[in-house]
Amino acid sequence: MSRSSWGRTAVLAGMALAAAVLVFWGLLATPVEAAPAAAGAPPVAIRMDRASVQASVGQRFELVSTIENQSGATLRGLIAHIDVVGTDPARYVDPEDWCTARTVFLDDLSGGSSADPRWEMQAVDSGPLLVWVTVSRPDGHAVAVGAPVHLDVGQHLQVNVGGVLPVVVGVPAAVLAGLALVTRWRRSPRPKV
Amino acid sequence: MIAEDQPLIPEDAPRGAGATPGAAGVVAWREIRDNWLSGRGLALMLAYTLTLSLTTYLTATNQALTFLEQREALGLALRVAVTVGGLLVILWCADAVSGERERGTLESLLLTPTSRRSIVIGKGVSALTLWFAAYLLAIPYLWVLGRGVSRLGDVLVGGLVVGTLLALFLAGVGLLVSMWSASQRASLGLSLFLLLALHAPAMMPPAALRGWSGTLMRRLDPFTGGFPYLDQVVLTGHPIGQDAGMLTGAVVAAIALPALAVLFAARLTLLPGSRA
């Protein structure tokens, strides 16, 4: 391969890398759009406020979904539900631990209007996970499913125990020193004016 | 407690039930000086910092064993800092009038050429300095627990706002109880009971505070509104302005109770129930 073709390859590789980075960041930044609705499913679009979440174990966060009625008719009795699944087979995930209120019964949705159920989540274990919202009718035979939010839970933040000790000992010691000084000052003889 | 050899207020100062800013300021200054230079304020601060040290150490060391997250550790320490700070204020205010009454110094205090309202305002302001000193001492603990947590500044400001609202409310409660109590023991006992009763709903799980009764409790009880607000700031990372509506009850209580205490201060007597 000639020097000029190496240069072209390097430029192309650089552009591909840049495009990949842009796509990755775009995935992180843009809200998640709904997947096409299955036949018989409620005619709704389900969007999430984020495409991905970075969290540490124990951290609480909130996901906001937007459920939009894409039909002209009013939809009644819709049920929104959130689910969590771990993509690592070695990790056991119980969705109830991650979100204690996983079902929301929506008010009537007139044509073109939307509802914004909020989901309070807490990361209880580390690892890669997927979170998605579904919408169904009480008597439906199919379920509308939103695109999943990618959840990446890292190791939980810990307080540096060694760093705590100077404060834990130092602050009461400083107050004790102040108290001793005041007591000594009060007991010392003062000339009467 | 005011027990100095020089007159509290100049002899020609006006007397009566109403408060004058100058007289209230003089009473407050004398009370603050007495509280801190007598060593009693510092002794309370020592107990306060020891409580915070114990909480911080246990929280930090237990994190290695359990899944207590850093924000939860910070939230726990902030709750303890605010609650114990409020406890100091209510205990100090509960002693403010009934303590003087029991020690037999209230009569001489009432005979000084200053209004009853000025006396009560001065004692309330003096008690509030305990809260501000306590929070200042709590900041190193909160900082060391919250290093690396985003929005730590919001957490510190949120704690100061909620703690100050609760301190104002508790100062009002403590002063009212103290004015109407014949003995210091009764005043302290009732104040502590009220503090625990008001604090109890805030300890309930969120599910227990759903429905109209839970909403009413959150609106009326400053603790039940204030602590979930702090949770939103600390645990969820919300900016301090986002959930400010949750503090409505705390703001109303922080204005109403001290105002009631000042209003009823005009009827302050040597013995509760007797005519001024």
C-alpha cells in the first residue's frame, strides 16, 4: 500500500471513529423514541427522558416517561408499567427492589394528548441493565413497548473512613478546648472597675 | 438567664407590653453573651459534636459492610444535624421563662424597664444562635461525608434553610410552653413530647403518607414537609428550588409560632394563669 493510500485509510478511520463517538454521544443525549406499536396494542408513543443512565449502587434517580395518544380518539383505562432486566446472566435482578411503584393507572388520554408518569428508581446492584415502559389496556391482547433505557450501575461510592477520623476527633476536641478556655477565663480573677 | 450586676435597660427607657427593637436587641445581646461566656452553650455544642462524630463514624464504617450509599450517609448525617440542632433550640426556649420562674429570677427580670415582648424576643434570638453555631460545626462532618457528591453546595444550603425554619418553629413552641408552664420540669417534658410527636410522622415510610391524610400531614407538620424536601435535595440530587413547595408548611409554622409567642408574651406573668 502506498503512502497516500495509508493516509486516506487513516483519514477514513479517523472519520469513522469520530462518527462512532458522535453516534454514541447522540445515543446518550437524545430521548428514546418509541418502538413501532404491535397490532392491537394501544396507539401510543412511549418516550423516555433519557437514553442511558450512569449510577452507582444505592443511588436514587428518576426516569420520566411521556406517553402520547397518537390516535384521534380518547383512550381510557391505560396501564403503564416499568420493568428492569439485567443483561449479565450472573446477576439476579428483582424489579421490585429497583422500583417500588412499578404500575401507574393513567387518566383518560384524549387524542393527541400525553401523560408523564415518573418512576422513582434505586440502583441496588452493579452491572448493565435495561429499563423499559409498557402500556396496555385492561382487556388488551397486545402491549405497547417503549425503547429501553440503558442503565450502567458502577460500584457504589464509599466514604473514605480514614478521611473521616480527623473531623470526628478534631471538631469535638476544638469545642472542648474552647470550653476549657472559657471556663479558665471565668475562674480567673478580674479587676473590678 | 440574665443575672448581672448592672441594669439591663436604662432607667428612663419606656416600659410596657410592646416590644421595642432596641430593648429586644439589648436583651438578646445580654442573653447571647451569658449563654456563650457561661460555657453552657459550648457544653451543648460539645454534646452536639460528639453525637455527630458518633453518627458520622458509624455511617462511614458501616458503609464498608452494607450498601449504604454515600448520599444516604450524607442524608442521615444531615437529618441528625438538623434534628439535634432543633432539639437544642426547643430545650433552651423551654427553659427560658419557666427556668427564670423556678429560679426566682423572673420577678426581677419583669421589674426591669423593658417590655415583656422584648424579653421573650431576646430569649428567642439567643436560642437561635445555638442552631447557627451547631450548623456551623456540622459543616465539616457534612463535607467529609459528601466529598465527591455532586451539588454538595445545594445540600448545605438546603440543610441551612430547613434547619432554620425548624429552629424558628421550635423556638416559638418552646417559648409558648415555657410561658405557660409553672415548672421547668413540666416545660421541658412537654416540649420534648411535642418534638417527638411532630417528628414521628417524618419517620414513617413514604407509602404511609399517601392519601388525603398524608398530604394534610405533609402540609401542616414542618418536619414531615422539611425532611422529604431534604431527601429530594440530597438523595435525588434535585436543585434546592425544584421542590420548594414542600416547605410551605415549614415556612408558615416558622412565622406563625414565633409570632404567637411574641403576641402572648404581653401576658407573661410570675405565675401562669394569674393576671399580669
